[in-house]
Amino acid sequence: MMIEEDFLVIGSGIAGLTFALKASQFGSVAIVSKDDLSESATLYAQGGIASVMTDDDSFELHANDTIEAGRGLCREDVVRIICREGPSHIRELIDLGVKFTRIQGENYHLSREGGHSRDRILHANDLTGQEIERAMIEAINSKNNITVFPHHMLIDFMTISRLDSKVEPGSPKDEALGAYILDVKTNQVKTFLSKITLLASGGAGKVYLYTSNPDTATGDGIAAAYRAGSKIANMEFIQFHPTCLYHPQAKSFLISETVRGEGGILRLKNGHTFMENYHPLGCLAPRDIVARAIDHEMKKSGDDCVYLDITHLEGYRIRERFPNIYQTCLKFGFDMVKNPIPVVPAAHYTCGGVLVDLNGQTNIRHLFASGEVCYSGLHGANRLASNSLLEGLVLSNRAVSKAALLLKSKSFNKTIFHNVPSWDYGNSVDSDESVVVSHNWDEIRRIMWNYVGIVRSDKRLRRAERRIQLLLDEIKEYYWDFKITKNTLELRNIALTAHLIVMSALKRKESRGLHFTLDYPKTDISWIKDTVLQDTTRRLVSQTSLRATSHE
């Protein structure tokens, strides 16, 4: 089955939905969502979206805070553009119907989170992402030229280099033509052809055993882009959120950074505070510092968690400001009004990703990327809190503007589209080895948590590299022998994404931001550069040979 649209959008968070809404002004749009349309990392965003909204704040201050958190790797032009263009696009969200929390009349309640020098976090209580998704999906559903394909999953991109042997993958002549997509409900593969493709599939938190991410975050877009020849940058920088609820049934439920922004204090089991020993900002230090401090204190004491104490705040204020967090904690037996909350770090955000320019354009023509799946240079070596929704919003708007110009300036060759083959199932058969998929999935996540976590070493990384390479070989054989399913695709993607994280971490011979290694504990000025991986070999879609380069 072939489906042809002007724009193909893969992902349904703030980045994907923003692009789809704006692109619908210029042509037909197909949105591919791995789960329900509303199921994305955006849905789970509690804290809010950072933006300059008051006279005592400025774009320069927001940019400086972002650059400080990024530890020397931020692209300053990107930072300043996103900080400056953010407020106007946030006003568009408000016009769309997003109801941010207000305090007096037209004034919005602004929070402060770690690393910010001003109160600038707009929020909808502690359900900001859910409110943004609600308003955007209502707008999407009102558009006649946007078609939504829920429960459809990206397999691989179709590019000119897969059709023309003279075009090298990822070269300036390569161009995206669409993608092969799995209908998860029927296990049938559909061919989506498009003039412009936006990748907005989110991050890769599920590569780790403990994560705050939804189950959809298996690195699908990063892995598929890499297989297509896209450059992948700075995958060593995985952000671990310092405060996820510690409970065996909680699935690492996130305790928003705004709890600390409202005065929450981190304590040890004995009640002592400790963050003042690690950073002048104490509990409001950047996330990498807080996560490493908690990890160090837990290892030193042997305790399974630390505690976040907000009990000094009036009970009605806690329940009013954090209704979702309060009710969720209560469900697991913790009354945050009366007792500190047990918390631990968990994998939270992929700061690296598909390398893009100021307009979200990848090195493959007509393939754009936005949101957590990409690396624009905004976050550098560590993301400033609540800058993620901002990046997806601004970058997708810029990507639409660039894509619209491409549509106007170029006549597309329909013959190329007609040469795109349908998916070839080959001799693959149905699999009865689900236990293999489950075992390999679990093994990868444990390897990554144990050896490629908050604190690393060359010995741990090499051990992870050897084991993951063995698993990649097994998965490659399994992938081609059996018909593809959602589970096999996710396994294939987390294995490759894990491999990219390990390879990037091995290349960086220093500690910077989110990447801390015992063998190189200091920051090295000679490493103020990106770590870029690219595969340009002509191959079948499952091959995983690496060509690592340094992108200055």
C-alpha cells in the first residue's frame, strides 16, 4: 500500500504537531504516531516551557543560562534565536487555546527551575505537556488536509541513495523520499511517499533500565536516520533526571524540577542536606550536577534513594500547585504534604541526536528533524530545564518556513516516486521466539544502566561495547529471518542507539556536562567540539558498521 502526501510527519509531540499544523497551510500532511496521537514525551512534560515573559528578564539572560548549562558545547547562534523567537510562538499556543496557569488577571504564574536565573517557566499546574497536547490535537482534528495514522511505526527512510547506486548515502545529492511504516495493528508495511519529511519521534530513554520516558522512547528516529546516512551528534550526553519517584510500581514517575523550584530540599535518609556541598545553587544546580551528587551520596551511604522534602510549604499550596504529583505520590503511599518523597535519578532526556542546522534540516535533503530526536546545538553538553518544549516549538516553526520555500522553488520529479518499491517481505516467517526479544531487550537496558550511566569509565564502556556488538549481530539475524513486528523493530532500534551512545562516549576523552568518566575527570578545552557518527556505506537496512568522525 502506497500513500502519497506533500508532508510526512513522524511523531506527535509538540515538535511534530507544530510542524503539521503550520505545514497544512502549504499542502497535505500525514502524521505517523507510534501509539495514540496524544502519546508522546510531550504528554508527560510536567514542569513547563521556558520563555522570557517579564520586564525583569531578558533574552540575553535566558541565553546565558542556557549556554552556562551547556558547558561550552552550545551553538550560541541557535541558543539566541530560540530564546528570542520563543515568546511569539508561545503566544500562538495561547491563541490556539493552551491554558497556562495564571495568578492575577492576565498575569501568568512563572516558576524557576535548576540553572535559571529568573522565574520564566510557564506551566499548566504540573500537567503542562498534557494541556499543550490537548489544544494542539483539537486544532489538528479541525484540519481536513491532515491525515493521522495512529499505531504506525517508522521502519526506515526511503532515499535516493537506495535507488541510485551513483548517490552515496548522506551525501549532498541524497534526498529523502518518504519512509516505510509498519501498521502495528495489522503488521502490514505501508510505503509513505512525501516531498518533505519531518522526523519528530522523540528520544531514547528506554535504552536504559530506569527512565522517566514513555514506552515509545526507543530511539526509533535516531536509529533510522543513522541507517539512512544522517549525521548523529553527541549521543554521549544522556540527561538523568535527579528526582524520579522511588517505588517498584511507579515506573520512575517524574517528580518535576519545579518542586525544587518552589522550595523543595534534597535530604539524606538521616535528614541531612547535601547539595550545598556540590554547588552554590544547592538544590537548584543544573541537572547533571544534582544527579551526580545524588548518585555519589547513594553509593557512599548504601541507601537506595534520597528524599525530596517540600513539607515546609502549606498543604493547600502543594495540592494546588502539584495536583498530579500529589495524587500520584498518594496512590503509592506517600503524602508529600506530611513526608519527604523518596527519589532516585533516571534516564530522562537524549541531548544528542540527528544533527540539524538552524532550520532543522539534516544533511539529507528534504529530511528535517525537530525536538528530542535532533541535535540543534541548543542544549550542548547538558539541557537547561524546560528548554525542550521550547526547542521543539521554535525549530519546527523554522523547519516549516524552510520546507515551504523548498516546495515553491523546486518541481518534484514524480518518476522518482514511482520507482520507489513496495516493502519486500522476502522469505521471512512469523516468529515464535518472543522470549528472545524480551531477553535481549532486558539485557541491553541493564548493560546501559550498569556500564553507561551517570558515572562511566573506559573499562565499563568497552565491556558494554563488546556485549552490545554481540547482541547487534544476533538481532540482525533475527530481524531478517522473521516478519517484523513492533517488538522486533524496537529491539533493533534500542540496540543500535545503545551502540551509538557507547561509541560516542568512548570517543570523548574528557568529562563535560552529562558525560562524566573516571578516566578523564576534568574538562579539556581541546574537546570543545561535537562527537559525530555517520554511516555512509551502501548496505542493507540492518547493517551497523560505524564510521566515526569529529565535527568541529
